[in-house]
Amino acid sequence: MRSAGYRQVVLGVVAVGLMLAGLWWVDWFTFTASLDKAHVASIDLRGIHICAVNGPCIDMSMQMLRGSYATMATIAFWTSIAFGIAVAFQLAMQVVAGQVLPQLSRIGYLVAFAAIAATLTAAYVLGPEPEHAQGANGTITVARHAGPLVLLAGLALGAAALIWLDRAAEADAAPPATAHVGETRFVPRVSSLPVVPEVAPRVGPPFSLDHTAATLDLSPAGLDARLDGGSLCMVAWTDVVGVVARRLPAAAPYEGAIFVDLISKPGATVRVVPWTKLVGLPPGDTGVDRARAVIAAVIRCHPAAKLDAATRACIDDGQLPRQLADAAELAEHNRRLP
């Protein structure tokens, strides 16, 4: 998990801890009687707790209170519980799977809004009213404590954690899994495509590259490639995790040729270069349009494949793939492949 993911998880854990503290451990209000100094009654979202000084405590129902505080406190309690569960589940998804459920985050925002509204109303608008403000024990005084602020802080941090997780998921998102085969998600705007000199097809490889395919067939089942060395490589679509388009260094012998890496399980990445023979795609074009055609074909067959930002810009905005500066950067690029 990336460092940003760790920060999101830490923020979410702090938010859940504050919510638990505001719901269970920190008092919301206390009742004190002017003539009875031996007992103190504390109130939270769950009930009334009457404790003897240095002695035992007993729990009582909030039905002893007048007004609507008990009803609003119950709403605040259960909506906060629901939101805390949503945040905890998204944190677990981030840690275990490296992704979250956007639909759950959207529901979580609504629940967080309801919990915050109920908490503010219960703590700062209504407030508990004792059934008998004056009695045998004298005048009863109500004092507000830190419970509402602790819970509000937890709810706010929890919402921030969900937003952060959601934005990180959108940045790394692939095309939706519900897309149908044959549907192209990325449609380049022809008017914005740069003018790229056409390169004549090469008969054979002018230089050696790792993972290079001599022939490649994008079948409904997956990738069926024959590598430059003669070995066969067959990869199911479920094992393909991403697509990366780049330009080789401008210096000889690379001369800025465009290649596309179809990244899959370790040892099975396939690289499409200008001299790769593509089954089912028009021959002849070796430039940026050919790279876009390869990427679009992969997306049609396997919508879950991820595209990095530079490759996405090549498809969406008609930009050229990012160019590797020199052989050292090419070697570093190869080293990062599975």
C-alpha cells in the first residue's frame, strides 16, 4: 500500500476512535443537585448513569427526561454507529484489497450528514431536561461536557477519510467492470491529435528489447504472443492488470519509437513495438495511432485493465506517450515491470 494509503488509514482509525469515545466513554451532560453532593448523574446518547462518589453506578432510562432529547439522542447514536461501520469497512478494503467501494462512500456521506445534524440538535438545540428541576435534593444543574465535540470531530474526520479514499480510488480507477466487450470507453478527439511522421514498417527488430512480441493475437480469451526469441506466451485477460504506453529515447538506435506494455503476472508482460505483427488490426501503421488502436482493443476485451495518467492522456486528450529520456530510464522502466 502506498504512503498516501497509510495516511488515509491512519486518519480513518483516528476518526473511528473519536466516534467510539464520543459514543461510549466521554460524558455529554452531567446533573448535579445542590443538596445532594454524594451522587452525580451523567448523560450520554445511551442513558442516564447515576454514580455515588467513590461508589457504584446504576443505569437508568432516558425516559426520565422531558422533551425530545431522548429521541434525537437515539437517532444520533445509531446513525453514528452506521457511519463508523462504513468507515471501518472502507479502511479494511483499502488495507486488504487496495481499493474502496465508491457506492458505500456515497451512502456514508449521507449517513454522516444525518449523524452530524442529529448530534448538533441533541447537544446544542434540545439538551436534556430533568423531570424535576427542583425536588428534595434541591435545584438540579445541567452542565455540558466534551462528548458532543468528540463525536463531531470523529464524524468530520471520518467523512474526510472517505473523501480522501474516494479520490485516491478515482485517480487509480480503471474503466468500470460493467462495461461490455466491444464498447470502447476512450474515444480520442481526432481534431486534437498531433501530426506525427509516419515510420515505415520494419521487417525485423533493429535492436533488442525485453518482453517484445514478434506476433500478438488479442483473442477473446487473452493474449497469445510469440516473443522475439521464439518462445510462446499466453496470458488470460484476468491476469492482465494494466497498459502503459511510452516512447523510447530519441537517440539512436531507438529513435523515439512508440511501444505499449501489456502488464500482467510476473514474467508474462508483453511489449508491443512497431515491428510487432498484430493479428486482427490493420497493418502498416507503426506510429501513435497504432498504439492507440492496441490500447483500445485491450480495453474492449478487458475493461478492468488500468491505465496510468500518461497513457490515459494519450487516449483521452490525443497527447503523445511520455518519452523516456535515455537508456538508463528505459532500464529503470523495465526493472519496475513484474
